Amino acid sequence: MSLMKSFATGAVAALMATAAYAECEISSGNVNVLANDFPALKAITETAAECASGGATVSANHNKDFRNITVQALTPNPAEYTSVVVANSSIVPLLNEGLLRPLDDLVAKHGQGIPKNQLITIDGKIMAIAFMANAQHLFLRQDILDQIGKPAPATWEEVAETAQAIKDAGIMDHPFAFLSMSDWNLGEEFVNMYLGHGGEFFKPGTAEPAINNELGVATLNMLKELVALSNPDFLTYNTATVVPIWKSGDLAIAQLWGSSGGELLSGEGAEEGVAENTVLVGAPTVAGGSTPASSLWWDGFTIAKNISDEDAEATFLAMMHGISDKMVEANNDAAVWLMDSYTPGLAAAGVAQTAAAGAEPYPMLPYMGLLHQAVFEELPDFLQGNESAEKTLADIEAAYVAAAQEAGYL
């Protein structure tokens, strides 16, 4: 896949792609977009909605649980939505079920200027148009670090040491947070940390799990050390929870998505002094490794298969307008955009550093979602001290194997 290959080998160059996007020319057709719920995606759909005119309609549903409804929503004929905004992992179930329309004809007609690194090509067919890059990385309060005389941590061990120093100094009781809600978010924290340890999720060339090992134990122990420095309610912490806590001034170190950078640097709704002292740095390494304990992501739009050609073309044009230069210029710091009009600023620093340091892309394997789910379902017991790391890894493996056998992967 060209975009992820660009990330893995050249990283920052992918952030400066050039493109010329079509004007909005919709006179008929219905556009209905399903997407995650955060400001960058709302900026796109709000811009796309400008295309509604005459007999054309444009609407959007922003839902933080969109992953759970995409297959069901696109299975009927006609599909409930004409487009789903996806990422590395959320596109896989739609591909597995054959619910997406190849975009080669629409790109040839309306998107000749889209650079290759935005064309998500699978088995020789364009299946999505990528528009932004993302990764989880560290957000720091420089003033708090100055108080305890510590530099920006570069490893997870240093994160734990620094957070403990902040706690011991009586500055904050719970100085650290990451996205540890007991759902997809917690699974992603395991994925990030396991990648940082140099782990492989599956035995080469198979769907057999390969996490029940020393690297898996080390990953779990590092996560447990970190949650001990977070609020006891850490299993409820997602982006919508942690961002307001950061704004309130009650955190000194957090691992968040790069797409939260613009909001937190803007200072909107934040206590005095918080935004001014917020610093974004790359994801840390762990256990003496050199690979950031994070995973690289792209977000892009797709077109549903079970819709009319008219609606497909209208949707493509509306979404191309949604990711136009106009949108980027009005929302430059809302994300790390892949369009040529984007000017990388402070909000992009963490993602760019994480990519440049060689972070791996999230695995786009059809069975990765089953392992991800098994992790977040089994991990809370360990983090709450109810079972050993070895028992947890065995439970994850067993849950995954059962699901993979039912799905026909094993």
C-alpha cells in the first residue's frame, strides 16, 4: 500500500504531497457519510455539505462507535450510507465483505491530480482516498517538567520515572493518562507497546497468534506500571475523556492521537497556562528498542458498493470538495493533512517525529481485528490486579483462536 510504504520508509515526505482537487459540481444524487466523531472529520463533512444544491443532498453521521455499525450499514442494497470514512483497521471488514466500490473509474474522471501516496490500492484497485495521517504520541506540560527538573521523556521507562517524580513532588496525584478505555482504545495501547518491544502478532505467513511470549509479558507489565500513575478510572479514558482533563490542567503527560494536537494547542476551553506549556513530541521507545511504541495510521474515504452510480459519483465529488484546499486552509491545524495546501505546524510535530523515527503501520490483516478485540476484552483483569500476565496472555490467545476458527482463518 503506497501511503503506508511512504510512511515506513520516508515518513515526513508523505505529509507534503501535491494535488489538484475537483470543484464541487453536484446537481443530483444523495450523499450520506458515516464517520468517526472528531473535529477534523467534521471539517471535511461540513465542507462537503456545501455541495448540496438542486436535487443533491449531503448529510453525515459522526459516531464514535462507527466501527461497530459499518458492515451492517453497508450490507443492504441500497446501502444506508454512500461513504464511510475509514482507517487502516476499519476498512478491513468492509473489504472482507465486498462492500466497497473500486474507485479507479471515478479517480480517472474526477481525480487525476491525486498523488499516488493518497491512493489506497489493494489488489491493484483503488479502494480509498487517504487525506490525513495520524499516530499516538506524547503530549507534555513543559512547565511541570521544569518544576521537577526533568527533560522530555524519550522512553516509556522515562515516562514512568517522570510521572512518579511529579507525583512524589505533590504536584499531581495522577499525572499520566493514555487512552485506556476497556474497548478498542485499550487494545490499541497493547498494539502500540507490543510493536515497541519488537513483537510480531502472528507466526509468519499464518493467522496463528504469536503474542504469548516474553515480549507479551513485558508489554503487559509496562502497561500496568503506567496505569498505576493514572487515575483509578483509567478504564473509562478515551479521547473525549482525556482531552478535557488535559485542558483543566490536571495532567502533565499523556499519550493521545496527533489529531488532538490542534485543539489542545489552540487553548480553547483550557485553563490559563495549559496550552502555552503544551508540547508535542514523538512516541517513546521501550525496553531499549529503537522503534517508537506507536502505530501509524491513515484516514480516508471510501464509496459503498451497494449504491447507484449517480450517488457514487455525487459522493466522490462531495468528498473531494470536503478535502479541498479550501477546507485545509480553514482547518490547517486540525490534523496532519496529506494535501498540498497543508502547512505543517506545531500540531504536526508529534506525528512527524513518530513517523520519521520508524514507527510501524498498524497491521492491515483480515484477522487482526479479532486479536485486537481479544486483547481489550481480556486485559482489564490483569491491569486491575486480578490475574497474572501469563494467564492473561493465555486467555487472549484462547479467545482469539476461538474467534479465528469460527471465522475460518484457523
